[in-house]
Amino acid sequence: MIEQANSASSIAAMLKTLQSHAAQASGLGQGTAAGVAPPATDFSDLIRQAIGQTNAAQLNSQDTTQAFERGEAVPLTDVVLKMQKASLSFEATLQVRNKVLKAYEDIMNMPV
């Protein structure tokens, strides 16, 4: 009986240690260990933010390009950099979409 109590307390101690290490690894520090829950992030919210950032980068690139074409004082290097940033952002978003679709197809093709 004492052996069970020791093992239960040692398991509880191990769990607490693991939780504190997980909190430190995620960069939350002692806030999680003190009972403060980290903010919940939903996958769909993260995707929505990524798409919004990609759209913003493309709109910014388009505005800069149009300003350059109108003859405003915009350096060509800024135009090219913003176009490349928008292109990279779009490619990254496209790759994430492809990975999600592939994972969905893999899950749908799993035998039950």
C-alpha cells in the first residue's frame, strides 16, 4: 500500500515536472505553472491570419509598383523587394494548403 502511494506521488511529481518543462519549452515561462492558461489558438484562426498577411503583402506590393509606374519617388529596389516578399508569402501559403490537402486525402484513404 505504501508502495502504491509512493508510485502515485512520484507519478504526480513527474507530471508536474514535465508540465513545467513543456511550459518553458514553449516560451511561456512560469505563467502556465502558476495556473494561468496560455491563450488558445485555433488552426483556422492561424490560417486566416496567414492568408490576411499574404493578401496584405500582395496589396502593398501592388501599391508600391503602381506608385513607381506613376513616377513617384519610390526606389526600384523597394518595388522588387516587396514583389519578392509577396511572391514568397504566396508560395508559402500555397505549400501549406497543399500539405493540408495531402493530409486530408491520406486520412480519407485510411481503412477503418
